[in-house]
Amino acid sequence: MHSFLTRANAILAYTLSVCACLTFLCFLSTAFSHYDTDVRLRTFKTVVKNVPDYSASREKNDLGFLTFDIKTDILLIKYFNKIFIFNWNVKQLFVYLVAEYQTKMNSLNQIILWDKIIIREDNAILELKNMNTKYYFWDDGNGLRGNNNITLHLSWNVVPNAGLLPSISAKNVHSFAFPSEYTTSRL
Amino acid sequence: MWRSSFDDVKRMNKRQFLYQVLSFGMIVSSALMIWKGLMVVTGSESPIVVVLSGSMEPAFHRGDLLFLTNHAAEPVRVGEIVVFKVEGRDIPIVHRVMKLHEKNENNNTVKFLTKGDNNSVDDRGLYAPGQLWLTEKDVVGRARGFLPYVGMVTIYMNEYPKFKCAILACLGMYVLVHRE
């Protein structure tokens, strides 16, 4: 009855069930944590151009330029009223800066202007000065010129070792306006 | 060991053999029920997918498992990880939404552009020729949960068909021969 195969089978089954159980407990231990922080955003040098978008329709679309500052105290994770930068079930944070605005053409536009992957070993305090956007700020049409309510907010997507993938937005947003004239000169 | 199990089969009478076949059928049908039930609950045509490429590293590696939902009430937003299918490619792609434009409410159309975290350019090169944006009908689901490594089994099974046959044969034999 107790052949090599049955013993190997028993050990394998037991190992797998223990692993599954521990993984589930790990997920459960962080499933109810709140992730939140204060973010300060500022923008400078906002410029809008009207140039053909060769990556898309080749029509002339609005292209915005801006530089920005980000300051977060720390990317805090609140967990049972205690504060950690990373708890044990956080593998990576994907931090991204979203511009959100309305145009005549679209009731909602969202564009990621900048992102950063922060893995466990990295410093999770962001203090960035005078940054250029990482991605082009192309509008879908001509809705950027004179647009006076473009909001920026910082969000981050928590990638766990095992578990849920929550996306959290910082509560404070920053609004800015684009100038009402196109810039034609080279930047 | 093998001989003894074959002897077991020989010693079975018709009823016992039928019972074993039926219990095998129960396992298959309950697996199917769970899968279909998950489809109903999550609203996604494929609620669990295996990550096949490294384009989302270091978040997702090859062989990680993702749990998806696709409820119509929750619109797609920027920063979400979507799983989408492109015409002419049979493998679904797992990437992040980077740009999104939503038209007015009455003809509620959303178009969006994706990019893999580990890729330096957006996905327009991966879409069907002439396709510039994804829409909701391309989406299989949005990633909600993550489990590492488990999908390696299915990757091995797909890469080595012999391995798959061996596993299926073993499981089938075990269920048919095994007696409580």
C-alpha cells in the first residue's frame, strides 16, 4: 500500500495545499488595507501646438506641452491604522500621472502623461522637479487650446505578490489651463 | 503497482465500472460548471487568463495567473490593465490603458490605446492593420486579481503536447481505476 508513488503523491498534495493556504492567508491579510497619501502637483510652461499626428490619423491635432513638479511625502499604505511604505504583499507600485479634461468632441479624455515603476527595493518617496512629460499629450481633435480646466492627478496601481490589484488616486488634484493661442515656434 | 491496478479493473463488475465512469463524468461536468459560473459572475468570456509574454514585467511574468472581470457598469479607465483580443491574433494580450477618449453619453463610445509596462512604444503596432484604437468590444476583461506561477502548468502543457497527453492519461487512469 505504501509504495514510493503513494508517498510522493501524498507529499506533493500536502505541499501544494499548504502553499495554497499560505498564499490565501497572505492575500487575506492585506485585502482590507487602505492605500492613500497626500500629493502636491504643480505645472509650468504650458504650451499648445497644432500639428499633424503621424502616429494616428495624420490630421492636425492639438499637442500640449507642460512641465510639472510632483511631491509625495511617501507613498503610504495604511493598514490597521499603522503606516507602512510597502507591506509584505506589495511587489510593485505603478505610479502614473493622469490628465483629465473635457472637450467639445469628447465628454471624457484621460491621458497618462508620465509613469514610473517602483519595485520593493526602490525609494517610494517621489520628489520630482521640472519634469517633462514622458508621453505626448495628444488630444483627439482640437480641444486643448484655451481649455481652462485640465486636471492632473496622481494614481498608483498596487501589484501584489498574490491578491487584488487595486488602483488608488490621490485625493488632491491640480487644475491648469492651456493658453488660448497656438505656439508656432519650435520649443 | 500497474499490474495490481489492472487487476482491480478486471475484478470490477459492470456496476462498479459504470460508477467509476459516472464519477469521472461528474468531475468533468463540475469543472465545466465552475468555469461557466465564473463567466456569469465576472461577465468576462474568459475569467482566468495566463500571462504569456514578458511585456508587463516586472508586474507580471510569464506563467502568472490573472483573474478578470468585465462588468458593463464599470467603464474602462486609464491605468487599468485590460486583456484584449486583436483581429487576426488568437492570443489575447494583457496591457495597460494609457489614453482614453469617451464620446458623449447618448452614443457612449469609448476608444482607448494600450501599452505594455515593459514596452517602450504603445500598442498601435500590435493592433490589426489600420486600427488605431481599441473599443469595448475588443476587451476580454479587466485584471482584478493576481496569482503568481500557477499558469506555468498550462504553458508547459501547450508547449509539450506529450506532457499534456501524459498528464491527462494519468488523471484519467487514476479516476477510472481508483476505488474508495
